[in-house]
Amino acid sequence: MDLLKRQYGNTGEMLSIIGFGGIVVAKTEQNVANNLVAEAIDRGVNYFDVAPSYDDAEDRLGPALVGKRNEIFLACKTTERVGKDAEAELHQSLKKLKTDHFDLYQLHGVNTKADIETALGPKGALEVVLAAQRKGLIRYIGFSSHSVEAALTLMDMFAFDSVLFPLNWAGFFNANFGPQVLEKATAKGMGKLALKAMAHTRWQEGEARTYQKTWYRPIDDGELADLALRFTLSQDITAAIPPGEAKLFRMALDISEDFRPLDDNELARLKSIAQGVTPVFVEHNA
């Protein structure tokens, strides 16, 4: 069964509801990366997302996409805030990913006032991204953030095509973290892309980390993963990117192949499970 696809904002682009996070292929052998990418595409994934900060993910993903680039929507990111640095990083990413353009390029992890002022200010990263768009190196422009305040501010300052943001069950129920970003992006007709749908809580100090590619404790329990991911996909979003572990990515695909929104009983069950869970992100009171 092919994955459901949804429209990306007002663009007309149709993306698979599950995205392939580049971290999945980081620190793998090239043949393993090739097989993971081929498997994802065979199962209906057409939305791929990567960043230079994901270890060697770009180095693995680029070769794995050779011959497949026209089948997918490729998103990349920059953590640089100063224009000249963002420009250098953009061209390095294009080279590593063996492509002449990105479908989506995002200002990555914009979380502070200083981030915003530099990236959107004179000679900032956004100026470079806009110039690259005019040259055909970038089709759409977005941002990612882990801050409600920063995300709301960014949406007021520039007409971004999309926002990539944590939209997580425990964050919604226990911290009011995310609903206001979703609401504003919807009002602006933006694409809404979700992170951390399958996050449980933060690793505790001294806890043995059973997954090395997530800085938070991911969900690997089948029932909870099903409820948590379907909760996020039941929101008015385009797609969700699962944790960067191959096992969990495949679990997300299994859950999503026959996606159906949560019903009232399932929502009540998830709210019950959320009691006492400390969300990955801090409370937002506004």
C-alpha cells in the first residue's frame, strides 16, 4: 500500500505523510544507506530531509539518491546565520547531495532573538537564501525551530513556505507546546512539517541510551508509538519525520501505511498515558 500524500502548504506539491530524516543513514556503510533509501522510496516516501549538522548524513544520502533525485522532494538546512557562511554551507550541501537544487531550504534551529536578528538582518542568511532561490538553487524557503516564541516571530517577519516544528502528544497535553504554531501557520497557508511525534521524554542523567541517534528518549512500544504518531498525523499537517533510527523509521512506515485519525477513545487513552510524562520541551504558557 502506498503512503498517503498531502499537499505542502499552498504550493500544490504532494508529500508523503512520513518523511525520511537523513539521520537514518548517518554513520552507516554506503550499501546500507543505499538500501534504506531504496526501501523508503519503494514504500512510498518522497519527502527527504537532511542537514550538514547530522554527522555524515549528507555524504551517505547523496550517493544513495543518485538516479532517484527526480522521484523525491529534497529538503536541506543551514545552521549558519551570517550570509557568507550560509552561502558556503549551501553550496557544500548541494555538492555532497549531488544535486543542482533543493526543493526546500530551511533556516535550521532558529530559537533565539539573536538567531532571528542575525539571520533575517542585513547580510544575514535569509538574504543569501533568497538570492539562491532567484538563481534556481532553491524552490521553497522554510525554517525549523524548537521555540514557540521564535516560530511565531519568524512567521510575522517573512512569508516562509513552511515551518518544521515539534508537534508531540505530551507537548500538546502537558505543556501547551505547539498548538499556537500550528494555528498561525495554518492561518498563513504555510506548509506544516512535524518533528518529535514519536518522542517520549528526555533521557535521564545516567540512563543507558538504547538509541544513539536521538537526544531524547524515543517511543519504541508499539501501542504508544501508534497512538503518538497518529496523534501528530491527525493534526492539520503535511508530514512527520520519525526518529533517526532505522528500526523506528520502519515502525513509523508500518503505522502510517493504513493511517486513520485517532478516534475519541484513542485520544482519551493517549491523554491518560500522558499523565505524569515530562515533555521533551518546556511549558509555553501564552
